[in-house]
Amino acid sequence: MNKAQYNKISAKEAKYRIDNEPDIIIIDVRTEEEYRELHIPSSINIPLSLVTDKVKEKYSQDAKLFIYCRSGVRSRIAASQLALMGYNNVYDFGGIISWPYEKI
């Protein structure tokens, strides 16, 4: 049996790929309140407690999912859960606190 895996990438790699690959879906797994205060442009908010159900509803297992949270803890949990569900293009790029690029 294969172990479900996701990819851990740096903010720099995430930014480069987001800028150059139009099919990436950026998912912020923080709470709605945290998302409203500050988030990465073009990201969508799916709180960690809803991520498995909402992603399953909306996206195929081949979707490129880039996951972040505040510090990297929730994004790691979400990425692991999605990988276990069979999503094979899951990328955890950590927390918004270490994202040196544009935030809105």
C-alpha cells in the first residue's frame, strides 16, 4: 500500500508557480475571521474543519491544491488529509506569517 503524500514547498517556490501556472487553486485553511483580516490574493477560504468535504465537492483529485494557514500547522494537517483522500497534487507552503509577498 502506498503512503499518501503531499509536497512541502517554500513560499518562494509557491509564489513562482502561482505566477506561472494558471490552474493552481490556493486554499487558506484558517477561519473566516482570519481570512477577512488578511489573505493571499486569489486564495479561497475553506476552514480546516470543512476542507475535506468542500474540496471533495468542488475539485477533482488531479487539481493542483496549494494550502496555507497562519503558521503552517493547519496547512500540514489539511495537506495530509487531502493526500489520504487521494489528491495527488497537494502542496503545503506553510503560513501567511512567513509569506513575504502581496497580502490583501
